[in-house]
Amino acid sequence: MLALTVQPLVANSADVREVPDPVPGPGEMLVEGLALGVCGTDREIVAGEYGWAPPGRDRLVLGHESLGRVRTAPPDSSFAPGDLVVGVVRRPDPEPCGACAHGEFDMCRNGRYTERGIKEIDGYGSRLWTVETGYAVKLDPRLEQVGMLMEPASVVAKAWEQVEKVGARSWFEPRSVLVTGAGPIGLLAALLGVQRGLEVHVLDLDTDGPKPEAVRALGAQYHSTGIGEVAARAKPDIIIEATGVSSVVFEAMNSTASYGIVCLTGVSSVGRKISVDIGAANRDIVLENDVVVGSVNANLSHYAAAAGALARADAGWLSRLITRRVPLERFAEALEARPGDIKVVLDLTA
């Protein structure tokens, strides 16, 4: 079968090649790969910045934003042939830390976790793949065209969970949320904010194209001015930061209403320095009872929450987020960042 593979730490080594068909082991399903979402992580692995091949091998099957259809499933499982499924990305470490032992492998403390398509386990970028029934999530059949959004939606579901857990430290009735960045994470964060009945504001640099239209179709407000100006008008109780841009991150920390929560989901590039007044930032955080929390990855509970959120969403709106679909053999085009892109998808069936 064909698969998208890469030699980790070797720049531009990605290619589509024949690999052996997978054979499901005990407790595993055989799944026909339908589509694969492409994100910045994939681009960084292809650029040779990081990535780990399975033990004893030099190449890794890429891809973690999966979507597939079950071909075979264990008879005693809750899955059946024809089910639409996604595979969970992370697995707990073999000698689990406390978090992994409690099913919270997204919060692993010792770093010995593994991840499909990233760290030591082949990903979902192939025409066929296997997955343990305990690490697969069934999707509503209506999501066949957009189900690869499940993985980024799970990251967003975790971010919202973290915000709500922090808010529960005291009285908490948020009214407004500002999302910085209108990529897939930002737009899905806005979706979940709308589903919570909040006044949602989204900030991004684009002034035309699919991003402003998607935000307005969601019933949220789109902004392309500075974060300080937007925050002064919106007075957000919550900011979900999805750009990773250092200057935006620090402005976000200083832009919530009192007793505000900033959840950082964007990963910043290292080596970019800006001048900031740490003393003033500390003073504001302390005197206003603010909280800044980082959030990454997701566990099974977040995948379940994401599946519910996508099932409640308008499928037509979700389809707006898929701005390009590229056949597997033309994967290099999918890895190119182009103006107007939101989510680029590899079609594994073409």
C-alpha cells in the first residue's frame, strides 16, 4: 500500500512509497484511510526539526489528523465495519507516570509518551492503518467530509476544559471570549465558544478571504486591528491564544477583564526576542487574580467532547475550514502554506 513517510531529522526526506499492508493484532481494527489533515507539526517534521522513527527503523509514516472507515473490528468491540473513526494520537509511556496511569496521557510528566505520526509510532498517512479499539473514536456519519478536524477539535476541547476548571476556583460566569488567530485551532475554539453561549471575538491579520467569512457565519465578530484595541472594546473574560506569536502572547496576558483566564495553545518559535515589562505583567496578573495556562494535546475524554461538539456543529460551516484537498501523491503541495489556507487535507483515496 502507499504511505507518506519521512526520515526524521533529515530535511525534505518525505515521499510516498510502498510499505507492507498492516495486519491488525489482538484488540485492533483494520481501517481504510480516507483523509489526513495537515498541520504545522507535519511541516516541521518534514523540515527535519524533530520527529522519531519507530525503534529499529529509520523512517516514520507521517500523519496524526486521521479519518478512516473500519474494515474489520474485533467482534467483542463497539465498532463495526463501515464505522467512521479517528485514531487518538498519543499513547501513555510504558512505565506510566501518575498522569498517564490515570488516563491523562496528555499531561505526561516524564516525556516517555509516544505519538502516532510524530514520536516512535507510525502515523495515519497511509491507505490502510490499524488502531487499538481503546484508542479510536467513532464519528457521526454526517462528518465524513470533515472528520479529520477531530484531532484539532480535541485540542480545543481540552483548552476549554482547562479554562473551565480554572474558572471553577471561584464564582465564574464568563460573558466574552477573544480568540487570537483564525487558523483551524482558533476557528474551532470560536465554535466551542459559540456553543457555550458566549460572545465570541476572533482576531486575525487577514482582512478578506475565508477566515472573516467563516467567523461571521458562526455568528461571531471578526477583527483585524491590534489586540489592545479589540480587548478594550470586548473586555474578554477569556482569551484563547492560538497564534504562538510572542508579541500577541504577551499582549494577551495583559488584555483580559479582571479575574480573567488566558489559555495558550499556540507554540512559539524560539530565538525571537521582544522587550516586555515583566514587572507590570506580574503586577496585573496578581492584582487582578488573572491566570495564564498552557494547553497541548488531548486524552480520550477530550476526543469524546470533540466528537460531540462536531456533531452539534453545522456541517456546512465545518466544510468552510477545508480550503484545499490534495491527492496523496501530491503531498508536497499540501505541505506548502498558501494565502487563504485554513485547513489543507490529503485525500488518501485519490
